[in-house]
Amino acid sequence: MPRSAVLILVAVAVGGGIVAAVAYYIARFMRGTIKLSLGRTAFNPGDTIRGSFDLHTKKAIQGNKLIVSLIGVQVTRIYEDGKTRTRSQEIYRDEVLVEQAKAYPAGYKATYNFEVSVPNMQSPEFLNSTVGQALTAALRLLSDRSTRLKWKIEARLDAKGVDLATAKPVSINTRQLT
């Protein structure tokens, strides 16, 4: 295959991917928005994260569930053959159900308050759980400069079709545990 044909195919594939991503975000925006508010963004193990979010639907949406999640992602930078790659793996997720399945009419606006508990990573119950053991193992890797733990709070309307979601980063003090 001639080089110009390969370049054209690559350009079409990349362009198609960009158009698909833009179309997805436009469709999501046209359905509605979620705006998340947190009083603070730094927490210690055992704290409670309190906040609220505003849900605004522009079109009618059949919701499966409305949830808020605390998510921990282990991000590892790998150096291999002179190249740097990044690998992300979700290692913690705690979901709080805010509302069951519900039909949201077009133009619906509401504010929801929520509370999510930061895991008390020093309690014996947590340390003996499967999640606690996985998180403890991940925290041991944090001494390696190429691994870090990123936390976020996410509000999501899980819906038929495109979900509405937003997230904000939070900081959880895990230094005392390593």
C-alpha cells in the first residue's frame, strides 16, 4: 500500500475518533448537566465528605440511578524501552445511592446533598476486608515515585443512553499509613 494511502487512512481514523468524541460530549451536554460543590477537598481517613450537586435536565431522561462515588485510582508510570507509559487502575469505589430509578422530565432542576465516608484505613475491619487489603498493597507501592494514588468524588445520573456525570479531585491523607 502506498505511503500516502496509509497516511490518509490514519488521518480518517483519527478524524473519525475526534468527531465521535465531540458528538458524545455534545449529546451529553444537550441532555443536561450536573454541577458538583464541595465545602473542602482535603480529608483524613475516617472523615465524611459533604457536598451537594445541582442536576438540570434539558431533555426527558429515564434514570436508572443517581449516585455519588468516592473513587481511588492507582496511577503508575512505566519506563520501558526509552518510552514512558501511564497505567491507571481503579482500586477503590464507594457508591452512595442518592435516588432510585426515576423519570426526569425536560427542564427538571434539583439540588441534592450527599455524604460519603472516607475509609478509616486504620480500623481492623477495613484492613481485613478485600478492599482494605488491596488498598494497603497499593499504598505500599506509593513509596515508589512512579506510583501515586488519585482520589475523586463523582456525581452520576446513570441513565438510558448517555449518562450525565461530573467529578472533582479530592485529597486524602494516606501518608500516616505507609
